Amino acid sequence: MLKIDGLHKSFGDLEVLKGIDLSMHKGEVVVLIGASGSGKSTMLRCVNFMEMPTTGRIVFDGKPVGKIHDKLGHVYYVDSDLAQHRAHVGMVFQHFNLFPHMTVKQNVMEGAKTVLKLDKEECEHRAMKYLEKVGLAWKADAYPSSLSGGQQQRVAIARALAMEPALMLFDEATSALDPELVGEVLETMKELADEGMTMLIVTHELGFAYSVADRVMFLADGKILEQGKPEEVLTYPKEERTKKFLRGHGAFRLPEPQLD
Ligand code: ADP
Ligand code: MG
């Protein structure tokens, strides 16, 4: 489904991603953890081409995305290919950015309407279907400002799902929420995972990572330092940097991490 090959990303002189490789199959849930500044968001943003990789390829459903070389070896991305790719990749951010002047339902319809150009009836049908999935059909006609942060984030998830993406990216989807609102969003994400959605998730919620991930990857200094099943990486980390990171997030209620 998704293959990342030798992904490098630099901003000027700053090399943020230093060769990332990742293969994900359909239905797999991969959780990416790592310290602030390690390049997690940059990696997700490269996967849906909100940032252009400096070198390396993103292969989606067997096809390298949007990249052509001319005779001089210059690399271009084809805008229409990138747009098509993005339509297959849903993304949920820390800050939900719903349109304040639109109702919940209109927010969820927007992508299906403007990007997929579906007719109004189909857009409405999809909006209600995915609002129902996140448990917010009853808020369809409300405005975002009248919703709690957790509800707004669930609307943002419904908005991404209404595009019927093949892959969902979550970048610290609960980090901006008050603690008592985190659970409902994680619950919605867990339901999606249980239904077989392919998901690449950045989160600091290690208990959640432990329960939903098929694989956990620890990113440090722009490289994947360690990866494996959650019970391996989160409980029996091998690398010193991973141990240090987990000690700093020591509050999760799991089998005690074996940290020497
Ligand atoms: P994380 O999500 O793991 O906290 P980021 O991917 O946001 O890390 O950032 C990794 C590094 O890349 C940081 O040093 C950050 O300042 C830098 N960075 C991210 N985006 C940009 C940008 N658009 N321009 C310059 N530097 C950036
Ligand atoms: Mg980030």
C-alpha cells in the first residue's frame, strides 16, 4: 500500500530526514514515536506531499508518486498526480482547522464536493455516514464553535474519512486537547483501526500505541532507530535513546518497561 524508499528531506542546510524506509501493507497500523524535532511531522507531510521530499520516493499502491526526471536529471512533481495522491491520503492534525462559518455537515462535505466533485446528494450522504461513524450525526447542523475540542477533532476525522482515503495520517491528533477530551478521539481512532483502516500515526499516547499499533517505530535525528511490535519497542527497547525517551514518558500503565 505505502512504501517509502530512502526519504531525505532538508530545509536549507538542515537535514531533517536522513534516509527513511518504510513499507506498510493494507490494514496495518504503524505508530511513529520520537522526541520533539526528530522529524515525525516532516515525515508525514512528505507522505502526502505537503512537503516535497529532497530525495527518495513515495510509492503508493505500487506506483511512485508524481515524480519525473528530465534528461538533465532534474526532478519534477506533476501537480495533478500529487492532487490525486492527496485525495487518497487523509490527514488529521493537532489543530483541526474546521471552517467556522460552515456547519459541521458542510465541513465534512467540503472535500467530497470541491476535490472529488461528487454531486450534492452523494456529498450529504457521505457526510452523514461518516458523522455517524464518529458519533456526531446529531451535531450535523451545529457550528464548530459550539462543539468541544474533542468533538471538533472527531469532525475533522469524519471530514478526512468522507474522502474515503486508502491511508490515514494522524499527526498528534490529541496533543492540543484537554486531558478529559483525549479519550473520545483515541476511541474513534481505535475503532477505525479495528475496522481495518491503514493508519500511520504520530502520538505521544503510548498506552494507545501499545493497544492499536501493529508496529511501533522510534524516530531519532531523522532516522528510524528502532522498530518492532509494540510489546518489543515499548516494553523491551534495545536502543539507549529509545529507553531514554520512554523514561521521559514513563507514566503509561503497561507492563513495566524493562529499562535495565
Ligand atoms: P517533530 O514533528 O518530530 O517534532 P518536525 O518534523 O516538526 O519534528 O521538525 C523537525 C525539524 O525540522 C525541526 O528542527 C524543525 O524546526 C525543522 N522544520 C520543520 N519544518 C520546517 C520548515 N518548513 N522549514 C524549516 N525547518 C523546518
Ligand atoms: Mg510534529
